[in-house]
Amino acid sequence: MRLAETVLERIGARAEAEVRVAGGSSALTRFANSFIHQNVGEEGDVVSLRMAADGRVASGTTSNVDPDRLGVFVEETLERCRVQPVDPHWPGLTGEDPGGPAVDHYDPATAAAEPADRAGRVAAFGAAGPDMEAAGYCSTSGVEIAFANSAGVSHEGRYTAATLDGIHRTGTSAGSGHAASNRLDDIDAAAVGALAAERATGSVGAYDVKPGDYQVVLSPECVATIGIFLAYYGFNGKFHNEGMSFAEVGADQFDPAINLVDDATDARAVGIGFDTEGTRRSPVTLVETGATKGLFHDRRTAAQAGAASTGHAAPGSEVYGPVPSALFFAPGDRSAEDLIEEVDRGIYVATFNYCRVLDPKTMAVTGLTRNGTFMIENGRITGAVTGMRFTQSFLAALGPGNVLGIGNDARWADSEFGPLIVNAPSMWLGSWHFTGGTEA
């Protein structure tokens, strides 16, 4: 906090300012061909500064916290501020802090993890597929963040994160596995490796199937990608203000089985309890029993909408809009295997890849399946199919009548936007539109 206050003291009364200092350490252990080939780590402080003078706004970031260099950084940012055009939508600084629930998603053991701790997880992952080649990574981080602005608001927070992601590969196929948490000890590397190995061996001898509409059972990774796309393009206050969002607050846009919240205060979440503007993160109910209930806002989008910020500002949100921090789909009461047993004929999908939005208003998305796509017949997986391309409205996929079952296996899943953003279960959907193979 002292570093943030020092920056504010250098600015004085010359501009409104907010300072965010992030410090700590992060480390990554990579493996390929079943061997660890890289272990890297970094630690230090990063200072992010945003200031406004007479409605002119500029920002900057530096990792050089030498006192002399920090002074130069402040003056350079102030000079950029003076030459900017007036920002008519500058919402001002976060003011009075009403307080809120304590948020501390920090595990000392994860923050202090050594290379050997990550290597042990890599070894367990690899041992699950002894006759295959393994590749992937294991990462750990421990971060402390301080925020202060010239309106007198200050916060401190900290979090830890751990991720294991990898594939097992035969000569002709590959299968994926993923786990993440705010505690490294929560990750069962052997189970993650076993799932990847099972998908890899099961994918040998994959065959083509005709494109068309199929029932699907989607893994948590696939559901997480659906969730992050819906959140980013639909529940985003900026998209909604500009008329580009599908969201109609109060309308029954989803199946009654769908419940979706963003809640940084949940004990399972990763991150801190305030956003980059210093606003406390509020739990936001996005979907409740199928009805659209809420949107994400930062101070800018909230001012334009006549609403209050929900604490979802992030770096770049003035351009991209507010973003989710901890999305949770409500789980169901059946295992993924139970869902598969209900399917007469359909497809199981382990991972989506290279998804791109075609139309944000309908949430039409095109993408590919990868690292585990299987035919389901008469309630059981009967063989692997080659990767497929789909074009599907993610909104319609979770729409009324199309959600036939939800798994009890909710976990942090790796979405198209990365890990530790969406906690999702498996889902059985009544229809998914495949348009061809991955070569199409």
C-alpha cells in the first residue's frame, strides 16, 4: 500500500488518480514428450496508474519501481493526460466505500510452491499414461494487490491460483485433462492424467460422421466456453448499452434448469474482492431458473445505464466493457456417465477449440471439437469420431427445452478465454448443429 500512496503523493492535486500495485510471484513448469523441459518463475511489483485532469484521461503501467524512475513514470503519464481529448463518458473515481464481505482466496502453501511441488503433479499426470507421450503445464501463483485513489478509497487483497493442464498422445490421437483451484493441494494430478489417457486411447480409430443436428453431452470445458462467451458478449454492460447484446433482463431466455451467477465472494473463487477501479465486487445473478436477471457494470457503463457498478472493471474495460471474474453454473444431481446413459444417439465432446462469434445478438458461434469427440449410441460410447466443426447459437443451446440434464461434476474448467474464470458442470443438450469435419 505504501507504494500506491507514494505514487498518489507525487501526483498531488494535479489530477484525479487511481493506483493499483500488484506484487507477488508466479511460476510455470512445462512438459513435453513426457519430460519437463522448462521451469520459469518471476516476482516483482507492477504499478498501474490512471489519472484524469479536466476530463482528459490517460493510463500507464510500469514494473520499474525505482523511486527516480517512478517519478518519471508519473510525469510521463500526466503529460499524456494533458494532451488527450476530453472523455465525455469519464465517470469519475470510486468514492465512498460502503464495505462488504471479506474476500481472501489465499493459500500460503500454493504461494510458496517449489518446482518440486509442480514436478510431482507432472509426474503423476504422466504416470497415468505410461505408454503415451504427455505434454502440458503446471502453474502456481501468489499475488497481493493494493489499490488507492485520490478520493480516499483504499483496498488490499490477495489470492493464489494453481492449474494443471495437459494431454496424453498416442501415435494417432490425443486426449485432454484439466484441473484448477485456488489451492494446489486440491488438484488430483493422477485423476487428471487418467482422464486424458482414457480420452486418448478411446480416440484411436476415429471415423467421420455426417454433419447435422445431434444430441450432445458436453464436458465442463465446453460448458465453460459457452458461459464465458455469453458473459463477455451478452451480460457485458457495454455491449448492452450499445444495443449489441442478446440480454433482455426479466425475459425467460434460458432453460429453467440454468442458473448462473458471478460471485467473487464464493470460497472457491480465485481473485480479489475489488476491481481495477476500486469498487467492491458484488455477486451478480445473471440467470435464475432460466430468466435473465442481471448485467456486469463498471463505473463507465453503469453511469450510461443509470445503474451502479457491480465491480467488474478490468484492464481494458473502457474498450471491451466489464468482464466476469468468477462465473458459477449451478450443478445438477447426475454424473456425466448418467447423462450419457440417457442418450439414444448423440456425441460426447471433451473440448471446443478456436470458437469465434458470428453474431453477438443471437450468439451464433462457429468452432471445432478437439482432443476427445465420441459417438454415443444406446446409452454408451461406442467409438471415437474425428474432429468436427459446428455453427451453433450458444444462447439457443441453453435455451428453453434444450437442456435435458446437468451433471454433478462442476469444477473450474478451461474455457476459450483461459482457466479459473468459469466453474461449470457437464451438460446434456437436446440439439447441437455440426456443419462438417475440421478440414471443411
